[in-house]
Amino acid sequence: MKRLNLLFTAITLFVFLPNVCAQDWPQLLGPDRNGISSQKGILRTWPAGGPELLWTSDVGPGFGGPVIKAGKVYLLDRDDKTGDILRCFDFNTGKELWSYSYEAPGSVSYPGSRSVPTIDGNRIYSCGPYGDLYCIDVNTHKPIWNKNIIKDFGEAKYLFGR
């Protein structure tokens, strides 16, 4: 499978200026679910060469994105041999701190992950492209519970009244 370098754009949005601390971005569209950062001093235009690239990570293709909390970046990745992989990176260095993977067989028209994890307290929730919903403890890196929303609750057309 072709591997892509994932540029953590969400990270660069929070670190344009020295001495600016990054705000937690624990879910899709940020802390208030509106896509607006409350941080001050963020650049309004890019420098000629673009923002400084802090770090990259070799992850699989996908359509999801990262979340940030307490100096850590979380991302749901996918490898067709392994399955879904929830990864945790150090915000400042990009070093992968831990990962949790599980088998998630299936086939869809576009490869990779399709969602953004959500963090609440010490729990991170992620749902893979085949309906595998996991609640994982960020301290132990182990699942608290999991369900397959398609098998356990029915096809999406029934969930959404179609």
C-alpha cells in the first residue's frame, strides 16, 4: 500500500508564533465544534515559504484527521494488513508514543480511515470505516469497550431513517 506523509496541518495552525501554547483540539472542528480557535496572535497570511514544518509521520492514506489534547496528537490510521490503528504522537516531537490496532476486514471504494477521533477526559473514541467503534483509555492504551455499529445496530440506512 502506498504510504503518505501526513502533514499535521492542525498542528501548524496552533504554532505559528514562538511562545504560543497550543490549545486542545479534542474533537472534529475543535473544542466548541465550530472550527474556530480562541488563540490570539495566529498569522492571518502564510509566509512566502508556507508555515514551518514541525514534523511528519508515515501513515496510510485516509480522509480523517488528528485531534490534540494535553500535548498529544491522536489519529485513526488504517492498514489493510493490520486493520484500524489508533496512534498517539508527542505534539512537540512527532514521536509515536503508542498505538492500538485491531482487525477490521472489509472493502470500500477509497482506502484508509474516514473519521476524526474524539477525546473526553481519559477516554478516546474512534470509529473505523467498517463500523468498529472503540472507547480506549489514554493511560492504559487498552479498550474499555467496543461495538460494531453496523452489526450491532443495523445498516446505516436504518439508523438514519432512509
